[in-house]
Amino acid sequence: MISFLDLKKINKPYEAAFQQKLKSVLENGWYILGKELETFEKAFAEYCQSKYCIGVGNGFDALVLIFKGYIQLGKLKKGDEVIVPANTYIASILAILQADLIPVLVEPKLETYNIDPDLIQEKITSKTKAILAVHLYGQLAEMQKINEIVEKHNLIVVEDAAQSHGAISNQQLRINNLSSASAYSFYPGKNLGCLGDGGAITTNDSQLAKVLFSLRNYGSEKKYHNEYVGVNSRLDELQAGFLNLKLPNLDTDNEKRRAIAKRYLAEIKNDKIVLPFWDFSTNHVFHLFVIRTKNREDLQEYLTQNNIQTVIHYPISPHQQKAFLEWNNLSFPLTEKIHKEVLSLPISPVLTQSEVDFIIKILNQY
């Protein structure tokens, strides 16, 4: 079986270094907010062309804390509206709700699966204070158009970069330079993944960074002195240490993903399959390679029978989830179409050429 994502194979080259890092952390005896985290925050900030990086417990917390940070600064308040893609992983929407803000869903473009900037304008009201741009599947949203809207209406723009580590805009800017703040996840399956949960926030806003460093640590800058009602969400030393080992290879790994994507796009030729759009720039890091087909279950079963594992990202639209009963009667036709038809193919830095050959062959025979 060709695995959808072979994490053991991805992490195998680091095994000896991981063991050494574990030994180092154990011997150091400092497990929270230590030198490994400090080193990673500095390195990741530099990688992202950002002034500040704040390591947190996971990508969800990263989003929540950004919004809560802006609330502390008086730039947002409870009940403000945040525009967010209707087609996204539910965490994007949950984070807005967790911060006592109101999500306003906007349809995506079918071409890119990202939020349609042309539809944002009609959803802006006097209560709209922010836009959450999600770089779904690893492809940057249309940040130039989104930032024009943000400037026109004096809004905050936040990026959900959980799937887009290392993406560079067509203006040659790393993600963080496209927004007020960016939220990252280092969940094991991400392009830059640790061996557990982990996340980070990058920003160039010194005021926001100062608040976030406190918020993640019980609202405390100095021990036992609490300025804010904070939380416990800190990227621990061991995970930071593992990320320090993997970060130098992120760009190389992303190039391997792009090379596979180029082959899929050039060589999969089947009228039953809709391939994703890509302009062949660095604005896509292919966290996922997502195709569409009207007979998804049939295609997935066919691939399984041919020893190719696939995953559906995501089978149910957020507004159709049981958790959001009040939204269940809303209609987002493009979002619903996407969630009914998408199927993710294997793509990773450890996928071999022969495996790619086989996947392409089997898809073309479908």
C-alpha cells in the first residue's frame, strides 16, 4: 500500500538527531520556555522574514491568541465580525468563536478553493473588523486583493498559515509580510511537523507580540505577575528542539512536493478528474494535492483496491456540521460541491518516483 503520508519514513533521517536532542533536553533539565524554544523562535522569525515569533501549544491556539491579543489591544471587541472562508477546516471558524467574535462565511473560488475576494465586499458591515485568510491546501489566498479591501475598510487581516509553511507570494514576500499576524501549526503531518502538537504566531507588530508572549503564559510577563487573563499554551522545549532540526530542510522538502505536483498536473489525463490550479510559482507548497471527481467514493475505493491510500479533506462543510445547527439551513453551493467531490492524493518529500509513476498510471486507467 502506498501510504497517504508516511510519517515514520519522513522522520527516519532525523532519528539519531532526535535521540541526541532528547538527551540534550533531559540533561539540561529545562523543559518549558528555554533555549530550544528561544532558538526556534529566532530561526522561524528569520525564515518568515518576520520580527517576532511566539511559540504556542498548537495551531488552533495560535489563531485564538491572535484574536485575543487584538482584543487586549482594543483593536477588536466581543461581538465583532470576522470574515472567513466557508470552505475551510473547522478550526479556522472555531478559533473565531473561541475569541467571542462572530464568523461571517464567504464562498471560495472553485479554481483555487480559497476565499473569493470579489465576494468579501458584499459581506462587509459596520461590525466587520477583520478578515481571516486561510491558505488552504498550501496555496496562498489572493492577499493583494484582500489587502486592498482591508486598507479600504480599515480592517485587520490575519492569516491561517497552518498548511502553507514556506509559501512565498508572487511579490516574493513570505507569508507574514502579507498580514497583521500569521498562525502556524506544527502538527506532525504538516510540511514542517513536530512529533506532537505545536504551533507558532509570527508578526511584525511589536505591541501584539508583547501581549502574545504574556497571553500564552497565563497572561504573565514576570512570574506570578499577571497582566492579562491568559492561557497555558507554550511550545515545549522538546518539540522546539525537533523543529530546530527540521526547519533547515523545509524549503528542500517543499521543492520535492512541487516536483511531484508538476508531474501530477502534466501526466494525469482523465476527463473524470479535475486537477487543482497552480501558476507554477512559489505561492503553493502542496501540503495537499487535491483533485475533484463526481464519483469520489468509487474512485477512492478503486485506488484502495490498487493499494493507493487517499484521504478526504474534508467530507462535511463547516456550516453543515452538527455543532453549527443554526447554520445547517444556509446555502453555500460552491463549498458544498467542493466538500462532496474532493480527494487528496499522496504527496510528500519521501514519495518515490516509482510510486508517483504508479499513482499516475492507475488514475489514468480509471
